[in-house]
Amino acid sequence: MRVDVHQHLWTAGFVEALRERTAPPLLDGWTLVLDGEPDYPVDPTDHDVAQRLELNRADRLGLALVSLS
């Protein structure tokens, strides 16, 4: 069985909280702004549960563990 022990899945509430922030870390659209780091473009499909399940199945993952962000 294939296992991925480190996936991140941002919930709508987490995304909303990052967008409400006025200081890093914050989310501007789908760009993550961190203090002292280059801006990081986030792919929203990476945090879509249905799409993630499809990708995990396509990768033949038997277990995927979600890590806290």
C-alpha cells in the first residue's frame, strides 16, 4: 500500500482567515504572502477535497495523512 504522510488541505475557513489578515502570513487572492519569503502562488485545486481524492486514487495512494497548516 502506498502512503503519503504529509498533505495539506486548506479549509474554506482557513483561507478566509488568511485573506482577512493585514500582516503576513496572509493570502492575497491565491498568493500566499510570508514575511521574509518570496510570494508563493497557491493552486486552489490543491485544496479541493474532491479533486484531491481523485489525484490520490490516480496515484494509487492507500492512505493520505493531512498535516495541520
